[in-house]
Amino acid sequence: MSNWKLVRLEFGRNPVHFGEVGIGLEETSERVRSDTLFSAWINAYARCFGKVKVESLLDRFLQNDSPPVRMSSTFVFRKANDQLIYYLPKPLGRPRKYPKENDLEFFKTYKKLRYLPLEIWQRWYQGKGFIDADAEELKEQAQNKTASGLLQNAGTFNYSDAFQRDRLPKVAIDRTTRSTNFYHTGFVQFAWEAKESSNSGDTKQQESQDNSVESQAGLYFLLNFSQKDSLLEDELHSALILLGDEGLGGERSSGAGRFKIAAWEELSQAWQDVVSFDKGTHYSLMSVFWKKSLPADFIKESSYDFLERGGWIGSTFSGKQQRRKKVRMFAEGSIFKMQPMGMLANVTPHRFNRHQIYRNGLSLSLPIAIDPLQKNS
């Protein structure tokens, strides 16, 4: 029996602010990486079940050979024509049958694609690979023509239709001098539609309620449990409900980041085919990945990007705000010849002795089949 689960989060009319190291309040990502999701989820778990339970759970995660569950980063999904389109990070290696000589007419468009619909991701990296029709369609897109074909029909060029970015003006008031500081904060709003009202006179009142809108996009992530564990699943589900009520990411005091769990389900056949692919040559990260030390030959025949991960701790039991130690991790889409496993990184700040602080470097990856690796493109 599969121990995989797919979880979808819908934010309705609630905006989100997902900050990244170095980009400032004015900018925001449209998604949350696996280490941030893990930290927020563990904090919610601690509030639900207490210190003893969360320490016991963390001990299980520290057993690197078989952590209780691995999780991907969150990625965007979008509804189109009564279908769900799941976007995956494009691996940092070219698909099979990709032309050896770059054609500038489509290379720029190909390079700009950071996320691919599941259907195209599976064909390019587990199926028959790149086809001539893909090149022609990418050329049309590069020439600002309306592309029509397999890529367009799958939603390849419509990733940004799932959300909008905005910046809201804010004012900070110094508690001592009462001086003011004007600034902007970036938010992402996932697509939604208002439901039809049976009573037009109550439209405004209904739209103020969560059930008055239907989300057209949101975030999803994958879970892979090491073994069937109904109790842990139930506990994590309860903690995720609490996290949804409190909000994920920053600016929660402004109502940002609140979500509902739209699905916690077994994988569809399409996803089952992807995770059970047995003809892979490499592994592509669906999460961030960190390990204290790696074998000397681990990065041979690999292509990868690094991320610097930092931020502030939000300890449930200490109430302190303090910067975590920074750590460099491999980014989603990085590919390795050997399957990456990872571990928790201890990022406890200096002189913080209430408890240990960890970032989740345990990786979740998917098998892919690619031609001999070229330089990342």
C-alpha cells in the first residue's frame, strides 16, 4: 500500500506573504519551501499536543535512516476547465531528446520555464522526452504568437495565471519617539471567484465569509510516510488545521496566510506513475536538501543550485524572537545521480538554551530519466 499523500491548501481571499532571505518585505514568493513548512507545522503540532509529544516526534525525525515522513516544498496548482493543473519545479537538466544545438528561437522561452505542469514534466523527464512539436510551440511563444499545442493545452505558459502580486503601503510607528516610517509590503493573492448568491441583496455580507468564494488556485505538497501510521497522520492533520487558522508565512497579524485543507488524499494514478517510475537515471529534488557531510563522489553527474536559509525563530515554549543560524541547502530542481536523503540541520542560536532549533533538510525527490548531464540551462 502506498504511503504517499497529496495535500492541497486553498487560501480563498486571504493574501500571503512568504519572505525569502535577502529579498525584503517588499518582495514575496508565491510558495513556501519544505523547511519553512516543516518549522511552521512543528510549532502548530507543539501547540496542539505539548512539549513531550513534539520532542518525541523530533527524535523520530533525527533518526535519519527512516524519518516518519518526508515532505516536499509547496508548489502552485491551478484549476482550468474543471481540471487541476499541478506545477512541478523544472529539473536543472535538459529532458531526453532535447536538441544538442540551442535554437535561440525557443531556447529563451525554454529557459524561462521554472515550473512545468505534471503532464509535461512526466513526459519530458520520465516519458518519451522532448519532441519536435515542443520546439515549434516554444518558437511561437518566443515570437509572442498564441501558441497552440500540447504545451499550451497543458497550461505550460499559464503558471502566473494562478496568482497576482501586489504591494500594500504600511506605516510603522516607533514606540519611543512616535516617529513614523512609510514602507511597502508585498503580498500574493491566489485566484478565486465569488460564488453566485441566491440573494443579491446579501452579496457583500456573503463575500465576507470564507464559503462565499471558490479558490481557483493554491498550493499543494507531497508527503511520503516511511510506514503506515494512522495516529501520526491524524495528529499532523489536526496540527495543519490549526496552522491554517493561524496562517502560514508572514504578516499574519494582517490576516495573511490563512488557509483551509482542500484535500488530504491518496495519489491519483497520474501521480502514482510519477512516484513509482523505475527507469530513472537521476533524482530531482522536490524539497530543499541538506546534509552535514556528503561522499566525495555525490555531486558527480549532478546539477544543482544552493539557497541560503536563515530567518527568525518563533518558539512556542520560549516566546523569544531570535535569529537562527544560517545554513546553505540544495534547492528544488537540483538533480543527483544518487538519491539524496538529508537530515535535520541544528540552527539553534548562540546562547539560546530553552530547546534545540532545527531546519528540515530531509529531502523528498522524484526519479527522472535524462540524457548524459550537460551544464545547467
